[in-house]
Amino acid sequence: MARHFVLDENIVILAQKGLEQLTQLGIDEGDRDFVRAAASVQGSILVTTDGPLTARIEEQGIDRQYGFNVMSHREALPLVGHEAET
């Protein structure tokens, strides 16, 4: 599993503390590093079309606890000045 990533030329260590429960919360193995990455950067946006993943994150309050947002691409694209295609 990845332990860090690069953001704006800085190395960010993936959040681990408090996220050990991702398995018990039903977060799929393939999604866990993405959730950890979003949780590692206050104000980040996790863009996904995975409805069940979004629901689990929001139901468990992981997004609120770590200060990130979960959005669909339709919600996220206008934030960067693009219109979502239908």
C-alpha cells in the first residue's frame, strides 16, 4: 500500500490514524488509498461515481471528521471552471 504521495511538490504522508476501521466500515480495498489520500489533505475533494462508496463515507462521517468533500464529477467540474457533459 502506498504510504505517501506528492502534492504541489510536497510529500504528503497518507493519513493512517483513525482510518484503520475502513475495512470494518465496508470501504472496498481498492478505494481505501483514495479515501486515505482525501483524508490527508484538509479541504480536498474525492471525486467518484461510486454511489455506495459515497454513501458509506458520508454515513460514517469520515468526510466531516477529516475535512474533505465527496462529489460526483458533475458536482466537481464546475469548481474548476468546466461544465459537466450529460
